[in-house]
Amino acid sequence: MTLLVVGSVALDSVKTPFGEAREVLGGAATYFSVAASYYTSVSMIAVVGTDFPKTHIDFLKSQNIEIDGLEIREGKTFRWAGAYGYDLNERDTIDTSLNVFENFNPKLLEKHKESEYVFLANIDPVLQHSVINQVESPRFCALDTMNFWIDNKNSELKKTISEVDAFVLNDSECRHLAEEPNLIKAARKIIEMGPRILVVKKGEHGALLFTKENVFSAPAFPIEDVFDPTGAGDSFAGGFMGHIAKTGDITEENMRRAILYGTVMASFCVEKFSVEGMVNIGEKEIEERFSMLREMVNFGSEN
Amino acid sequence: MTLLVVGSVALDSVKTPFGEAREVLGGAATYFSVAASYYTSVSMIAVVGTDFPKTHIDFLKSQNIEIDGLEIREGKTFRWAGAYGYDLNERDTIDTSLNVFENFNPKLLEKHKESEYVFLANIDPVLQHSVINQVESPRFCALDTMNFWIDNKNSELKKTISEVDAFVLNDSECRHLAEEPNLIKAARKIIEMGPRILVVKKGEHGALLFTKENVFSAPAFPIEDVFDPTGAGDSFAGGFMGHIAKTGDITEENMRRAILYGTVMASFCVEKFSVEGMVNIGEKEIEERFSMLREMVNFGSEN
């Protein structure tokens, strides 16, 4: 069924030890949509400025991403610039110019209100909450956030968290939100805030899925040449939600497989700048990496 | 079959945010032996001073650890003092007094020369090499090290690495030795140095097992109350080697299970000071944690 994503579309300038890219297609909703497009039909709600290149519009359409909800507003597109050193887990943000994204106020079209699967990428939790209210009867709704909202809109964020099925965040955000250094304890505290599923992204260390009863551990894909980690978390979310929407299966067992599909999409993402690593990949390549991840945690039938 | 370990026995003073312990039983060979003693008979080669408390001797014997190779030399026992903050992955060494350990020169008794399974805990790689030469026909020999030897005895260490079956080290040591920030590439470089098996310990992020062809990823046990991480790596190695020696099975599939048993022993270790967390544990508790780890990577039979 249709998967809706609400979030940013940006023009990114990125510098890594391996190269530099200027004003390339970026933003959480972009990475998410491109990753999810390999699994299901995706509708994107976002805003760009009148300077947003038509080639990017054409590219999104060519990926079968439905962009009737992509508003083009007078002004400049959101721009982000960042740099990574050899420790690709650490990045410096050089510039964030919100531009038209500053006044983003997602209004869903009638057709989007019927969406069954919804991903609220990292935006103001008040806006995330307004999107939840606009969707008539979502079957599975997931949320991402960032440290900025944990610090500045804490109570609003907690209210929004309490209304979603799944919460996706990285390990430092998890500790930060729970105010608890032990990750397992932190995760338990967040599960108490309401979501049935908590997904903790740990970058090169893989991901954990928590429910009230269980913990599932997924390895990272063993990438020898991480070129640019920008967008990895959103691509992960795209694979995760894409698989769930494709299968329509919201059991915990299927969530575990969804985490591996998320991991696969993140692994393609980090191999090139922008979304280039996720362009023109086939089902065979996706399934090959899925199988490899499966083998990485296979320790035989005997025990 | 008999498992031989060569390494340090120490008196540790440790401070964590949760408490403080003074002059408690420590050292790599101690943690290793206690962990491995739940799987197989262990012989320990080490040195202590005349000040080494008889209660510790009695304790080691009570764990069925064979200590005929524990030399008691005139002088003081090796002492180590360290402190941890809330980030238990980082520790400050406050004091290292090698004392009698400074002139440790392991001489194997005749009966030890027939050992089939050998673990060379973190000591000078020249001494590790001399132990390998003393063992007549080891079936499976594994090695640990530390950054100090990577910096100060690099060529000697590489020679020793080339002569063992398995090399066990942590992720920062792996990157350091290979001079390569990407962990997967670093592991590949180390496998090229000779060992068939490389085990990379990642603390709270679990462990990876590399062979020339494959990567296996093991989760960490989800411990909510890590009390003192001292000795976790050596306890891990003890469970790993203990399971291998117990089963006599050196296939890659069994190595994968051995890694999970190592993870289980490390999880008991970190719950208390010294080796207290590993005292009086039953096979049932070990198997329960093993099963829980297995469940943590189980994503159903469908895929």
C-alpha cells in the first residue's frame, strides 16, 4: 500500500576525505523516498524553492516517487553543508540555511490522507503531530527526530512519540532523550513513552530493534569503502518502511526482516555521494546483500 | 582437551561510577581461566609475588584451574589501578606496577607441552612466540595483544601473529595495527598477516569474526547494569576458547557458536567487580544467555 513520507528536500554540499560534492540532491525525505521506491509506491510531502533544479524533479519522478505534495514556494531551497574526517561517524555541519523549509507546514492532499503507512522524517515534532492528525487511519506510523528537538521541544516530542507505532533514532539520540548512558536501559525508558517498536541505528555497528519484551540485533553491512555517510539513516528508514508497506505485515518477525532491508539500502547509500548509490539497483543486488546479512548472523542449525 | 593459558595474574584496584574495589583478583589469565573453567579443564602459566593472597590460590583451585604453572616469585604481585566514568567504554589507567611480572618468562612444564588448545593472553609478543615454540603440536592456538605492543614490538608481533590460528583483539587495536580506519578493510589486512580466524571485540557493540571468505556478526548481550567492564575481553576469550576446547571442533560454524559463549561469559563478568560475576554460575544460566543471544539474531525461517 501507499507509503507517505513528510520531511526535507535539500541541496547538500559535502566534503569527505575521498572527494567533494556541491549542491547535490539531499534531504531526509529524498533519501527515504529513493530507498523505499524499490519496495513500494511512495508519496512525498516536502517543500523546495523556485531554484530547485528541474533535473531533480525529473529524477524523483523517474524513481516512481509521487510528488504531487512537493510544494514549490517562492524563495530558495533548504541548503546543508557538512564535512567528514576519516572517522566517518563524526561530522561537522558547516552551514544550515533553512530557506523555504523554515516555514514548512505540511498540508496533506485528500489522497494522502488515506495513507496506511506514514514516515515522519526529522522535522519539528509539532509538525509531525499535525501530520498524524491529518492521516485518517494510518496502519503503521513511524517517526525520526534529532538532538535539536530533544533539547528544544522535549515535551512536544514526547507527545508525538506517544502517538506513533515505531520510533527510529540513533544511539546517541536514544541516550540523550532517555537521559541514561546505558543504551539498553535508555531503550526501555523510551518504549515506556508509548511506541511499540523502537529502532536504534548504530551506524557501522548495525541496528537494534526493541519491543517491550525483546531485543533484535542486526549487523551493519560490511562496507569496505564508505564514501559518504550522508543520508544513511534516512535510506535505512526507507528500506525499513518500504519493506513493511510492501508486505503489509506489521508483525515483529517481519520488522526484523525490514531492519535488514533498511541496512541493505543504507549500504548502497554510503557508497556514493547524494542518492547516486541507490540509483539503478536491481532486486537481485538487494536480495544478494540481504542474504549476505542473513549469513552474517547464521551460526548453524545445531544450536 | 586441556586448554593452556599464558598471561597475567594481578591485583586490581578499580573505581567505577557504581563503586570501588581495592586489590581484588585480576589479570588476563585469571579472567580467561575462570571463564573457560565452565567448559573444560584449564592450566594457567603465570607469575605472582610472595604477597599474593592464599585465598586467591584457593579460589583458583576451587574453580578446577590447574595452577602448577603459577610461579610464586620473591617480590610483589603485578598491580593495576584504573577508573571508569559513565562512558564505560573509556578507562583511565591510574597505575601499572609490573613488579614480578616485569621479568615473566613463561617456562612450560612437561605436561603443558602437550596442550592442544593454547591461549596467549596479552604479553610481550616475543614471550608469546617462545610459548608457541614450547608447545609440541597445538591444535588451535589463539593470541591477544594491546596497543603498547603494536607500537613498540610491531615486527615481533606480526611474526607471532603469522604463527597462530586465531587472533583476538578489540576494534581500535584492529584499526591501529592495520593502519586503516575502515574496520572491514583493517580486518582483511590482518587476515593477510596469517591467522585463519580474526575475532574483533567491540564491547557493547558485540564482536565480529572474520575469515578470508566470511564475516560473522555477534550481538553483545543486552546488559542493563554494566558494573565494571574490567576483564570482559579476557572472559570473552575464555568462553570462546573454552567452548572450542570442550567440543574439539575447529570448524568455522563452531567458532561462531564459540563467539556467543564468549559473549555470555563477558556478560557475567561485567556485572560485578573482579571475577565475582563468574562465580557459581550454572550451565543452565549459561545456556539461557546463549539462547537469548540466538533469539536476538533470529529473524524467522521465512527468509
